[in-house]
Amino acid sequence: MSTQPVDPQSPAPRSEAPRWLSSDERRLWLSLSAVMELLPAALDAQLQRDADLTTTAYLTLAMLSEEPTRSLRMSELGARSNASPSRISHVVSRLEKGGWVRRERSACDGRGQVAILTDEGLAKVVATAPGHVERVRQLVFDPLDADQLAAFGAVAKRLLDVLDPDAKYAATALAREV
């Protein structure tokens, strides 16, 4: 098992002979691929049906709601929402159209932008959270026992260490605290 971080943006290293997956590795990879496809779709479906939000939009509202000032610099909001700068800008634009978020220039330095959760946005996330958390419980936590959850957490942490070695996303830093 390699312990070196891998740049997820770099091409796979070329060796003389391909390192094909064993049958067990292939089965695990196909299972993981299915989870990566099905879980976000199931969470998005619940959020779309119940609140007309995407998962990233919900996370954006939730991260803002957890701040005492209900505001974050756009770069920090993106890191906490697992979104690239362009994606978080697009999501915040859509949330602005809904009246749930507004943007202002940073009072600290006047250069950056700050996203601010409006009263309507707070009401939206408060109304949406119970159904979303219940769906997360149904799909992720309820099917697993305590040992499986501990193992899952360790695997997620290890993969985040490889995929995000500089902890650009808040989830990576959070996983490292355990």
C-alpha cells in the first residue's frame, strides 16, 4: 500500500505492464463506482423534491448558517462546501436569485467577496435540514454498524489524504482531526 500523496490532477504513471485489478479489487472498484454515482443522485433527488436545492446549494446554505455572522468569504465557503471557486460562484449566483444569499465586498480588505445568508436563506436551510439529515441517516449511517462506520471513516480519511493532500477542502482537515 502506497502512503505517498498522489496529485489527482496528474496523469497516471506509465509502467511497462499495466497493473490490472484483481477480481476482488475489480469488484470493490465497481461497487465504489456505483456508490459514487447512486449516493449523490439519491441525496440530490431528496433535496430537489423537498426544497428545490442541489446538494452543493444545501451545503452552501448550511455552512453559512453555522457561522455566527451567517457570512463567509467566497473562498472559505467553497472549501467548506467542497466546491471549486467557479462552482461556488455559480451556486451562490443561483442562491442570490432565490433571495437566500447576498454578496458584498469584504469589509476587511475590500478585495474579496463575502457571501451572506439572508433571513429567507436561514429559514430555507432550517426547513430543509431535518429531511436531508434523515435521508443521510437512511442511506449512510443506518445500514452500517459501529465497526463498519469506524472502518468507513478510516477509509474516507485515507482517500482524502491522497486526493486532497493540502487539505484545500474543509472535510479533509476535519477528517484529520479524528
